[in-house]
Amino acid sequence: MKKALILVPGLLCDETVWAAQIRALRDVADIQVANHDDLDSLKALAESIIAHGPARFAIAGHSMGGRIAAEVARMAPERLTGFAILDSGHEPLAKGDGGARETAVRHALLGLARRDGMRVMGRKWLQGMVHPARLEDRELVDGILDMIERRTPAQFERQIRGLLARPDAMPVLVNIQCPALVLCGREDTWAPPSRHSDMAARMRGSTLSIIPDCGHMATLERPQAVNAAMQAWLRRVE
């Protein structure tokens, strides 16, 4: 019997970010990909997943999608059979200068998207998103830029608003009772391995997977390694 699995994309991403995992896992899982085009809070995104999901399901979220998955776990822990968080984090927006810097960086990218278009913004954003050695990989980079270009500045603004208002997810993560996977790229500078090690250490029964030679876009950069980690995780899911 197949397991119900909901995959949650991150900021400006769609089902493309999970394409390799959908192919690899479709024999063992009935897969839905969450759509958050028009919602502007993590809570609203989580509520949509809960409203449209099956009675019981495993959930995996990448980047901002991991924070959305944590909100699903906050609101409906009894619905979850498994939980996976990839290249993500748990911290709320930092107070003081740290939070101000993050806000300024995100709004500067939004301004660039409004002025020069989503693809131009995506090229700048991508510099810190994938492993430096992959920046000349045209197939990888063009696929990510095509995905970003399918979004609009208005959608980007709504997602930024939701992300900047993110709550602290650690109180949720430490109480997760189902099989859990914590995964990131070893060279992820946006969501570094130290953060994932901390999350995994505080989540009972979780498995930590750090993918070598990989940046923030692990599902696209190193799909075979991510597939293997997720297949092992799903074998633990009831």
C-alpha cells in the first residue's frame, strides 16, 4: 500500500524542485505537491495543506517549505505519519541588526525583480543558492531560473511577507513523534549544516543527512543522494 506524501516547495519554487523525488518515490508514495502561489503567511499555507490533504500523511518541506511543514506539525500533529525538513531552519526573524539586514536583503531582491524582472533577480539570488562549482551547469541553472520566472513580483512579495513573519519552530520540532529526516547540502550557506545538526539533535528519532558537494538546492543539485535519504525515511513511515 502506498504512503500518502505531501511535498512542500520553498520560496519561488514549484513542483519542479521536487521533480526527481516525484519520479523516484512514485512507486511507494501517493504524492501531492503543495501550491502556495497566492497565500501570504506560513499559517495560511499550512492551513491550506491541512484542508486539502488526506486524513494521514507524511510531509517533506524544502527551504521555506520546511517552515510551512513545521506549521502543519504545529496545527495538526495527529495527522502526520512522517516529517522531513530539507535545507531549512527553525529560527524566527532575528531581533535588531540581524533581522534588519535580512529584511533589507530580501526587499532589495524584490526591488530588483520589480525593476528588471524575475529572471534577472533570480540570477543574482542564485549566486548563493547552489554550490559554486554548479553555477556553470546550464541545465541546472536554467531550470531554476525558468521556475523563478514563472512567479511574479507580487507573489514574491507575498512570500517574503510570510517568511519575515515566521515563528520559532523549535518548540514544534522537539515534539514531533513520527519518523523524521533532517537533510541539507554540506555547502548550504543559507541554511548551514550546523543548524540542521542542532535540529536533528533535538528531534527524537530523527535521521540527519548532510549531502556533500551541495548547496541550498539539494533536491536539484544532488537528486540521487536526496532520493536515497527520502526512500530510507519513507521505509520508517507507517
